[in-house]
Amino acid sequence: MLGANFDIIADARMEIEMARLLCLKAAWMMDRGDAKAAAPWIHQIKVVAPRMALKVVDEAIQLFGGVGVSQDTPLSRMWMHLRTLRLADGPDAVHRRQVARTELRQYADTKP
């Protein structure tokens, strides 16, 4: 096993955990009952989770080499489904725009 593979695996684990924490935050905000306050967190996880999963699968394909894109592993099918998922609930750009609007709105109302 090449040393760089350890870095890839470690990065994948950390990114999965970061996405899980963001998902928990979005769920917590939803449970509080304020849909408007939860919306930015929901938009964030709709971008972060599929992007992270696609990246992890893509790295796994890279580690497997040519076998990764063959029918011998489920990786190519997973990649295809994850790429489609990034469009299923609206493109990432739509969700990122909403996150940015919410972020900027906090500063638009303040006076210097």
C-alpha cells in the first residue's frame, strides 16, 4: 500500500464526519421547529453530503485503478448515482446561492 493512500483514506474519514456533523446540525435546527432558521443548514447539507460522497467514491475508484471503473466493483455505479443526486434536489449552485444570501443578509442590516 502506498503511503499517499493513507492520506486519502484519512481525508475521506474526516470529510464523512464533517458531513455527518453538518447533517446533525440541520436536523437539530429542523427539530427546533423554525423552518426559516433551518433552511440555510438544509441548503448546506444538500450540497456538502452528495459532494463529499462523490469525492470519496471518486478517490476509491482512483485507488482501485482500472478495476474501479469496471463492473467488477460497485464503484462506477455508485459514482453515477451520486453524480445524479447532485442534480436531483436542484443543482448545487441554487443551494449555494441561498446559503450566500442568508450569510450576506446578516451584514446588510448592520450599520457601521
